[in-house]
Amino acid sequence: MEQRNQQENRVVEREIIAGIKLVETQVKVNVPVFEEYIVKKPVFVDEPIKIPVGYDTVINALALEISDKVMANVLKQLDEKLSKAIDSRISEIKSPRIVEEVVIRYKDVELERPVFKDIDVSRPTYIDKEVINPILKDVEVTNCIPIDRPVVNAIVNDVRVTNAIIKDVEVERAVVREKIIDVIHKNCFSVDGKPIL
């Protein structure tokens, strides 16, 4: 219950000598009244957890739903593969492929005086054959491997050779036209044979 004072505010004025005026005012303050409240403690009761009755039905429903989704994906893939196979088969029926087995038989034939025409040959394999009256033309050969062969009446033209390896070769009637020899003056070396810097 709240208690309230129903008195009116009174203002008292008092004069003090020296011109100071003091004003007093009464102020009413309502004081709250607190009531007692009883807090009730909750009471917990032990209750066992009950297993749902339709547990088997839930498992069966989930299994059926999963199997339906898997079968839908499998049937979709099978339909795509079947449609591709049918399309390819229909195209083969429209334009059938004729496959013939060709048997190639090789037979050795002897030729007399063959006539060779200009043919591009890449990476030929040379076998030792006896050649009578060959006609040699100017042909540029790279990475050749010369083997010891006797040559009669050879005509050698001026050919520039770099990094030539010369072995003992007998030359008859050789004509040397130009030969450049580097000569170092003797004053470039000391008496011991060491170069002078």
C-alpha cells in the first residue's frame, strides 16, 4: 500500500537585514512501498524418453525416397547413352561402312635397264651394290661419312672444308694452288722459346 501526504505546498519568506531575501519551499516526496513476493521453486519430474512407434516406417520411407532418386539418375544416364547409340546406329544404317580386307603379296622381280625419274627420297638406306658407269652430278651432301674407296681418274674441284681431319693419303700429281701460312717473327720469342708479352 502506498502512503500519500495530502498537505499543500507552503512557501515561507523571511527577510534578513542587509538586503538578503531567503525563500524556503516545501517539496513533497512520495516514498515507494515494496511488497513481498514469494518465489516458487520449480519442481522437475523424471520422465523416460519414449521411442516413436513409426520408426520402421520412417526408415522405409527414407530408403524408398533415396532409391527413387538413385534410380532416376541411373535411368537418365541410360536414356542418354541409348539415344546416342541409336543415333549412331541410324547414321551407320543410312550410310553403311563397307570394309574390305586387302591382302598384299610381294614378289621379287628382276629388271633390266631400269629408268629412274626424279623422286624425292628422305633418309635413303644405301646397300653395297656394284655400279657400272655412274653419272655423278653436283649434289650438296651434309653429314656424309666417307669410307675408304679406291677412286680412278677423280676430278676434284676447289672445295672449302672446315675442321677437316686429314689422314695419311697418297696423292699423285697433286697441284696446290693457294696456301696461307701464318709466320711469327723470331723476335716475338725469347731464347728459351717462351713468348714475349
